Amino acid sequence: MSNNSSNRVLVPEAKEGLNRFKMESAREVGVNLKDGYNGDLTAREAGSIGGNMVKKMVEAYEKGLE
């Protein structure tokens, strides 16, 4: 397996903000996300968190265009 991860944070200073954003999105979709390892999540639960994050980012971008 390669060491080139596509999940790396490009701006290290943003890591804490991204973690807060992820936890907020998890609460909004009703997924119990823990600090640390979350390997017990189903693909559907993990996808709903990521999907909610993308939805909010797109909405914020579109709002900035107005």
C-alpha cells in the first residue's frame, strides 16, 4: 500500500476546524461519531456524514457567489 493518502489535510492549521465540522455534520444526520477510531460505522453512516459536509460546503460557496 502506498503512503500517498488522498485524505491528507493540505493546510495543517485547518485540521481542528475540519474535525469540528465533521462532528457537527454527524450530529445533524444522527450519527454517533466518537473522537478517535470510528471503524464501527456503516458505509451508509460514514457516507451520510461526508455527504452532509459536501452539501454544506456547496451551499456556502453558492451563497458567496450571490
